Amino acid sequence: MLRLEDIPRSDIEAIHRATMTVLREVGVKFPEKLAFKKLETVGAEIDYQRQIARFPEEVIKKALGQAPQQFTMYARRKEQDIRVGQGKTYFKTSSIGIAVQDFETGKRRGSTKEDVVKTARLVDALPNIHVLDPMVSPGEVPTKLFDYYRLQLSLENSSKHICTLPGPATGTKEAGDVIEIASCVVGGKDELTKRPIISLIQEATSPLQYEPVSYTHLTLPTKRIV
């Protein structure tokens, strides 16, 4: 059986101390005013001129203490729900690719709506992939429509949980529209709140820095499970 070796406790503590030092003294750049307002309310120290937020250790501990140890990633078919935090390992695809290697020609080309469809169907059929993150982007549509098409085509071709990274043009309106699309599929926002079939990944574009895009405007319906 394949297994990961446990990291020695001393190494874990060293990583933790270094992380706390970096977040407290160096901070993270957030070129987004709304993000600063939200971070400041929870105790982060904001340098508005440099667009940097620094996080005292007690702020981080409080945030971690509020995170559930277990949660469910809901799917359109209940038998495909996964419960995270019970010691099992699950896998998802990566996302937002802009090119594929064509199966017929063997050559690299820009990805299309049809590629979104095919990769969604592939993930839906693979029992060892538990969450669909739309792997490629529909290159023949405007960038501001990427998220609409990626979600629509994924919902039409897979019944697994969809966890995605926002497209490069996602803002307030696009985020709200994505929620509306998912709500229509499950029967309304109340139902989406009970069983969120979509979720969002956010990540820095470089160490300790986020892009100046309004991802912070996205508020997905959530149900905390303790």
C-alpha cells in the first residue's frame, strides 16, 4: 500500500514557526480595497500604501479554530458526495488550461468548448477522480464568459462536485451569475445553500501576492459542517 511517511513533529513545528514569522513580518499583498476592509475587521494589520496585509499569530489561530475539521463536498448525485477529513484521500483535476494536445493530430492547439465537454465526461467516468475542476477553457468565447461556459458545460456533462478557480475576468457580476447558474440546477439558492454542488479555489499568483482582480466579491452559499 502506498503511503506518505509522517513528517517529524520537530519539522512541523519549524515550518509552523517560519510561516507565522513570514505572515506577521512580511505579509501578503492584496491589491484589492474590499479585501483590506474585510481583513482589517478580523485583526490583520494593513499597510494601505504598499497594499500589504500582515497577520498576527492570534488572528491566524482564530481563523484556523473556526475551520471545520470535516466537511462535505456535495455532488448532484448523492452517492458521489465526498466527506473530507475522515482520513481518506480524494483527487480532483487541475484547471483553467488554455491548450490541449489534440488526440487526433498529436499537435498542441488552443482549447475549445468541445474540449471542456470531453474532459468533463472523462472525469465523470473515472472512479478515481472525485471532484471536477474544469481542466481547460473555451478559447473561442470572450474571456469574460469563460466561467459561464466552463460551469454550464461541466454541469451538463458531469454529476460530480465542481470545484473551480475563477477565470481571469471574474468580478462581482460574473461571480453572481455563476451562483445563479448553480442555483437553477439544484432548484434555487436555498437548495444550493443546503447542498453546495460548487466550490471555489483561490491561490496566490506568486509567493505572498494576489492579482488585482475582484475575486473577494464572490460569496458562495455555504453550509458549515462540524
